[in-house]
Amino acid sequence: MRRLAPYQTGLWLAEYMDMRCQLCRIYRSTPQSQLLHHQTQFRLDNITNVPPTRTALKQHSFLTNIRNQANSYLSSGLLCAHCHNDITWLPRPFEVDIAPSISLSIQASTYYEYPIRQAIRAFKHQEDMTKLPLLLHAIRQLPRPHGCHRNNSVIVAMPTTSQRLVKRGFDPVSILSAQLSKHWQIPVWQGIERIDDTVSQQGLSRAERLSNLDNAFALIEKPAVKRIILFDDVATTGASLQALGRTLHSSFGVAPLDQHQPSHGYHLFAYALAHGNQ
Ligand SMILES: [Zn+2]
């Protein structure tokens, strides 16, 4: 039997066994579908356009039941409404340039402040898996980019260096990306690697961060789909996402939607768990 990763077991327990809020641990958690309006609803495809024959209607009601069960099963919730409402979700997106007159908009799920900040730091630096349910709740607030689905899009987790991976022993961003992938039903693509072993970005100015990241990424293969969704855990100035976007743009002409530039049919999106100062 395949061994479950420890974080996956923790999430499973948090979501399906422990009905308490994963932040205050006092109130009962509220299903995601009852929280706010901007969450992505789970949908079973092929249900909505059923022709109205008797068999089809029977099938439709059967499938509707399954869909309702699936909805309630998948939305047992991780936070209570109080804690959810205490956090500012979906800050205004901010933009970075990836080429002259081409800017990339970065959407974070929330701000990098209490309690998300403490949770991210404990998860990244102490491998504290008990913080993962809160981070997963944050990821679920991100709106899936319009028109993206499993057959036309991939998620690119901000790559880490092998040196850092060995030192840390695990890759927090890829764990979070796997959760985003599961939530949006869009696969993760690992066609880009990080080749710099430069100093950490922490404590550097914006210009220093950018020059630090020049030539930081290398493409291993060409993406098989045209919609590329970049994801990082914390976007401070957005320099890492910017550098990754620049690499993709200079290699394939990948550009954000609605830009008056040749994009060769590729579209680029950027998301982060949190936006703020380190
Ligand atoms: Zn709570």
C-alpha cells in the first residue's frame, strides 16, 4: 500500500474527523460553500446539459444526488465563520513587469500577517504540519482563473534549488501547490528548475532581488498546454514570480491575458498564498 505523506494524513484528519475550527479550536468549522461567495464550487461535469428523456431525467436526479453528496463531503470546512471573517481575503492584485509594457497581475489569497504569517513560518521553517489546514483554507479562497481546467492548464510551483531542498528536507511550496492542484483539478507541471544557488531573497531590496534572480530558472521542457498558472507561497515584491514570468515570456512568448502583445496563444497567471512583507 502506498504510504500517505504525513501532511496528507493531517489534512484528512482535520477535514473529515475533527469538526472544530482549525484556528480557534473552539467553534465548529463552517463548510466552505457557506462562507463567502468567491470560492470555487465543486462541479461534476456532464450533468448540466442532460436531454429531457425519462431515462435521462432518472439519471439526472441520480447524478444530482451524487453531486450534492460530493459537495457536502468536499466542503466540510476547516475554519469557523468567525475566524474566516477575521481574515482579509483576496487583497487587490498587484502587478509586476515581465517585459516592456507587459505586466503580470499577482493575486494572493490573503495578507502576510497574523495568523497566516505565523502559520506559514511554522510550516516552512519547523515543518509544523498542524498549520497546513489553515493554509489550505487560504488556498481555497483563490478564484480559479477563468477558462482554466485540467486539459488546458498547468500549475507551476515556484521551483526551489536542490541545495535548499536538501538543507530543508522538504519543499513547502510544492506541498501547497499540490493542494491547489487538487482543489482546482489542474495538474502541476515540473518543466522548470531553479539553477541558482544564490543567497536567500529575504532582506534584499527590490532591485537586488531582481538581479539576484536573473538567470535563476531553466526550462527543462516545453509546456504541453497553453495556460500556465504560477504559484508561490509568499509574494513580497513579487520578484520571484516576476523572474519566473520573464523566463517563460522570453522562452515562449508566454504573456498574461488581454495584453496587446503577441502571446503565441500562451497565457500566464500568477497566484500566491499571501502578500506582504517578510
Ligand atoms: Zn475559529
